[in-house]
Amino acid sequence: MVFLRMQQHNVLILDFGSQYTQLIARRVRELNIYCEIHPYNHPPKNQSEFKAIILSGSPNSVRGKNVLHPELSEIRGKKPVLAVCYGAQYLAHFSGGKVSSSNTRENGRANLSFIKSDEIFFENISEGSQVWMSHSDTIKELPTNGELLASTKEVQNAAYKIKGEETFAIQFHPEVYHSIDGKQLLENFLVKIAGVAQTWTPDSFVESTVAAIREKVGNDKVVLGLSGGVDSTVAAVLLNKAIGKNLYCIFVNNGLLRKNEFENVLAQYEGMGLNVKGVDASDRFLSALEGITDPEKKRKSIGNSFIEVFDDEANQITDVTWLAQGTIYPDVIESVSVNGGPSATIKSHHNVGGLPDYMKLKIVEPLRMIFKDEVRRVGASLGIDSELLGRHPFPGPGLGIRILGDITAEKVRILQEVDAVFINGLKEDGLYDKVWQAGAMLLPVNSVGVMGDERTYEKVVALRAVESTDGMTADWVNLPYEFLQKTSNKIINQVKGVNRVVYDISSKPPATIEWE
């Protein structure tokens, strides 16, 4: 269920499987313009409601056997279209132009050596502007009625438009930060050419979403699973603003929370006006996870246990109709191939997907189409405390996916203690707010050590701290050596069962933020 359907549909992004498709959406949202991603082969029925269309890149080749053929008859020549990379090659290859394999793979930084200066599309962008290329095919000849707009030293047809249409095509990726003027180019296309209004703001989101919740839910009762994190908290406050006393919040202790988190989170919600019930289901979750080592099976087990607990609790509420979740856009993107499209599935999320037949609750997900940083801005618009909004993301499966291998109560205890030392240390040293997400991983290996005069053979833990905007990409944080040294000493000295600490210096991509 997506409440944003009630809003004016501003920009439609058709996904051909590019690793950068989500970044296009991020860039468009930064312009205060609402957009949606849909797979090229499953576009929305109401395409006429969108004011502009963007065709993404793709790992596929227009010259290969697995050509991705979009149906463009409803939009080509009728709506402003921006074709990026594969989209630009597709329009050229199948409209009278020619695409061939590049002599060398064109990947990385390039500079625009020619720009058609009187073209609005390149307004406020000068020759020499750096762009980011990522393709193995190149456009040798423009399509019928194609007009050259820009070139680089290596790529003659870096940008073109179709005469008689508001159709523009570029071989480079404006959504990538390495394209210095990428945001300006998108603004030129969306605002100056397509005339899209820049009205996508936190306040407008709150207003329209609250109205949509009231219309959809009516006087029905809603049960919401709180986690203590930003997403579920913002979802709860939104729902509470819309339906008040008909919202029933449940905070479940799955036995995989941080140290003392169950008690701390319940106290946190006091005074927020939310109706919250705490449920300790630790034994239930840990029993269900016994002997499971496969990451996806662990996620599924945790998700299934959540559903069972919610079902039990919902049955204690008379006439409850809806189950609310704090699902956000990256959860959806990483769990499914963007609405059934060509993008690769990375991992499943416990809060994404349908419910089993026996659970007769409908799903309401007010944050499903927004990114993490947007959730925080919406939370600020709702007046939620900045300390809560600044809290690091924590995975829904909790420490269950930070304990590699099988899960036991003892392993949970060890990791809770390690995590507490790490997170408290970040706060004490003024580093917490400089990190987007941090946590510790308990590795499925033991290492030899010496403590006193005795040989030890104990656990290894990995510390992880990343900086990011929305979790789609992330870089590891260069924490001070002095801090890492102090933290390592504290962990080894204070946490029984650990004798070695390592620090993860992998970025996303190619790694993910979590290890499982």
C-alpha cells in the first residue's frame, strides 16, 4: 500500500537494471521533486499522470540477445523523456541510429569538450564539466532527427535530443556524484523543460500522507511494531497524527536487541503520546533460530517469528484490521528486484512482503517510498526529538545478522557487551554523530591469544562504522587510531570470551553495510 499515489505523480523512472537507478531517484528527490521507480516491463497504468519520464541505464546491451524492450508508445513524443546510458543507446539503436561496441570500456571520469551553448538542457553548464561514464557500447550514429548536444574527447555522441520532441539522451550518468553538474542538468530537464513543480517537501509529505491514512484506514484499528529506531518511530507518529487512539504500538524484545535496549526504548516512548505495549519474546525467537546458520534463513526465521508475535498480540485487540510497518524505500529496493523488474536482489528484509494467509491483517506502510534521510526530515517536521532522529540505523533482525553462524544466548551476550563498549565509546569521544551507522560483528572463528601467562582460544569481533546518506552507498569511517586502540583494549579486557578485535574497512559497494 503506497499512500503517495494520492499525490501528483511528478517523475517516473523506468528501471532497466542499472546499479545507479536508485541514485537517479535520490538526485530527483534532492530537487524537491517526487519520483517513483518502476521496472521497464511493468510500468504503472497511469503513466499519463507523470510529468516527465527518465529511462535508466542497464548492464544489458542493445546489441545483445537479451535486449530490454520498453513500451514507449504512450510517452515518446507526448511527455518529456530523458534517456540515460542504456536508454540513450536504445533510442539510437532502434530509431535509425547505430550502436557498436567500444574499442575500450568507457568507464570513469570524462570532460565535456563540446556543448551546444544555446540549449536549455545545458544551461549553466560549461565545456570542461566533468561527467561519469560507465558503458561498453557507444553511439556511433544518432537516431533519425537526432541533434548533437554534447561530446567528450572519447565519446562523440555524449548527448543528443530528438527534433520535434522533448526527448533528450545522454551517454553519461548525471546521478553519480562524479558528474559535477549532474544535479544542474537534471534540474534543467525537469524544471525548465518539463515544468515539474518543486513541491516535494517534508511538510507536504506529512500533510498528504496523514490525509491518505485517514481516507484509507478510516476508523479501523492499526497495530504497529515499534523497534525504537527512526523509521518505526516516524511511522508511529505519522499514524498517531492521523488516527490517534486507534493506533496500538507493540515493541517486541526478540532477544537480539542491544544491551538494555528493551527497557531503554520503552522509557524513550514515555511522554510521546503513543500507546505502547512491551512484549518479551526472547525465548521464542532464540528457539526458532536454534541451529540455523544460513543468513537468509535466519532473516526469514526472525521475520516469521515477528509475524507470529504480532498475530498473537493483534488477536488480543478487538477488531484490529491493519498491521503498520516502518518499511522504507531502500528496504524495498534491496529485497525485491524493484517491483519485479531487472535489478538484482541483494537481500531480503523481514518487514518487506506480504503476510501469510492465516494473518488477516492488511499492511499499511506510510514510509515505503522515501529514503532514510527523508524519513529524518519528515520526523523533524513532526517535531520528534533530534536525539532520537539522530540515532543510528539498526537492522530489523538485530544482532541475529551480526552473529555469523548459529545463534546462542551466550553469543548474544558477548556481542551485546562488545556493541555497548563500541557505541558508548563513540558517544563519549564525540564521534557518534559523525558516523551514519556503527556496530560489531561476532565472527564464527576463534583465535589464539595470550592473557596473563595463559593461552586463550576465544572469539574474534569485527567493528564496523560507515558514513552514508541513505544506506544505498556507504564508505567506511576513518576512526582515529587512538579511539580504535582504546576500544579494542576495553573489549578484550571487559568482555569475557573475546581476545581479538578487527576493523572493517570495506565500502558499499562492493560490500554491504551488514555482514549478513
